[in-house]
Amino acid sequence: MGLTANFIFAVAFVLNSVLTVYFWIVIISALMSWINPDPYNPIVRALRSLTEPVFQKIRSVIPFVMVGGLDLSPIAVLLGIKFLQIFLVQSLYQFAAGF
């Protein structure tokens, strides 16, 4: 593998790792919405600050994610993350392998 291939492989690996971490952050945030934790807890505030801007963007772009009072925006975000992992990350791995 050349230097360029190693760089592309590293970018794909880091991107996949970041997407995996954010996937779990979204799941934890969705689960926490069911138990209604203390909103002044620093961990809760950090998770909300990481996920709510993305959820709000999804809600504004796709209005049908609110179904009968049930917020489906975390599911849309999780599907988007999985799409990026399957399409973009795997394409980068294959591109790096082609060098």
C-alpha cells in the first residue's frame, strides 16, 4: 500500500469510528428520553447538545417523523448513520484497496 492508500484507509477507519460512537450516543439519548432524567445533569446536557440539533434538522426536513406524538427522528438518524457506514466507509475502504 502506498502513502495515499494508507491515508484513505485511515480516513475511512476514523470516519467509521466516529459514526459508531455517534450511533451509540443517539441510542443512549433516545433511551434517556423514556426515563426523563434530571435536565441539569452534565451528562444529560452533553448528550442532548450532541443530538438535539441533528434531531431538529431531521424534524424540519422530514415532517412525518412525528407520528402520533412519537418522535421517530432518532430512527431516521440511525438509518442515516448506517447508510453512511455501508456506502461511504466501505467505498473508501475499497478505494484504498485499489491503490
